[in-house]
Amino acid sequence: MRVKEGTKEKDILEAAIKVFAQHSYHGAKMSKIAEIANVSIGTLYLYYVNKEDLLVKVFENLWKKLYVEIESLAMREDLGVTEKLDYLIDLFFDIFSNNPDLATVFVNEQHHVMRNAEVDVMYYHDFMAKAELIILEGIKDKKINPNLNVKVLRFFILGGIKLLLDIWAKEPKLVPLSAIRINVKTVIKKGILN
């Protein structure tokens, strides 16, 4: 990949997110990404070998941002597990509420990226390991039910959030993101029983 020059790489990544959201990974064309990024197709290929490379970079950036945040969050001793879970949920929703196209790409393409055996999305597994540490901390402090399987809980929460983001990204007026955020926090922290 070429050394960063100005904002070209940022422009390319933003254009890719837009095109992947509108046309899906399989329907996206590199020429359209170049057009929206306002770069030549040759310049695009200087930065990224192919469409797969570009999609992986989108996810690498997303998971890196999430990992950096959760790493500092996990080490904070001034917050209890409830506050850490609040922060973590807010982090997810803030990223996607500021970029609905990224929410669409996350929902539609995460499985494609993770399914590809040749691709190891940096930071994804590190993020998940830190999330598990927060859950284990909650179990240790008797704030989270010790009978829960941490991996099952992790996939349940992430899967639920992905489904809700999908609904919101496709029909934002059907269920506002603020209502989704509040309900996710309530279910995670208090369960559904009164």
C-alpha cells in the first residue's frame, strides 16, 4: 500500500463505506469508489490491491477504534462493570449513529470478512477478549450471573446489536437509534423480568 498523502486514503475509505452500504460488497465497483472519492482508478489501486483489501481495511479501522476504547475502559478502576457496559454500548451506538452507512456495512459485510479464512481482521479478537474480561470482572464482583457462558453472552449481545442496527439502518424511522440504545442497556443490565 502506498504511503498516505493528504486525505486521499481517508476519502477512499469514506467512499468505499458509502458504496458498500448502497450496493453491498459484491455489487460495489472500484470505479464507483474512485469516482466518489474523487481519485483516479489508478490512484485507488495504489492504495488498495482490490475490493477485498479495501473492505478489510474498513473493518480493521472499525475494530481498531473499538479496541483502543475498550482497552482503556477495561483498565479503569474508577468504574464498575455497570458503567463499563454502559460505556461500551454507547461506544457502539455513537460510532454507528454518526455514520449510518458504516452500520449498514457492519451488518451486511462483517460475516463476509470474518468468513474469509485468508483474512484476519486485526483487533476484532482483541476487542472480544477485552469485552470478555469486563464480563468476567462483573461475574467476579457478583454483578453478572455466574451461570452465564461468557462466549455465549458475547455473541448474544453482538448479534442482537447487529440485528437492531440492521433494522435501524434500513428503516431509521421505524425504531429510533436512541430507543434501541436504551432498550439494549436495559436488557443487558436488568434483564427482561420485572
